[in-house]
Amino acid sequence: MYAPKVFVCMIGVLLIFSASLWTISGSFVLALFDTFVCAIILQVGYFIGVLVLIAREKPQRAPETSGRGVVEFEQTAEKAIKPSEQGTF
């Protein structure tokens, strides 16, 4: 689920929660405080959910090298013309 959709849904839940709590309790301050606490709980739950998804993800392994690059470099270096082997012009 994408973050913007989560935030829109969270705001919708908080509005319904605060309206129903205000209707039940009759206290606007209590409804506002409880809605704030509910928002914090929702954010913590979302954060833990993301951490769980990251922990479950298998780590991506780098492709293993066969070592050919090192061997090819050494063979090329051996075949290279050395300055002492060059003839003088």
C-alpha cells in the first residue's frame, strides 16, 4: 500500500473515530486528546509494519564473480611489451 493512500485512510479513520467519540462522550477535549493518542498508535503500527516487511525481504546478493577478470588481467599483463624489451629507434 502506498504511503499517500495510507495517510488518507488514516485521516478518514481518525475523523470517524473523533466524531463517534465526541458523540458518545459529549466532550470535545476528550475526543481531541483520544484522537491524538489514536493517531500516534496508528503511526507506530504503520512503522512496525514497514519494519516487518523489510525484515522479511530476502537480502539481494551481489552476483558472484568467477575470478576470470583477475586471470585475464594477469595474462594481459604478461603479454604486454615491457619497456626493456622494446628496441631503440
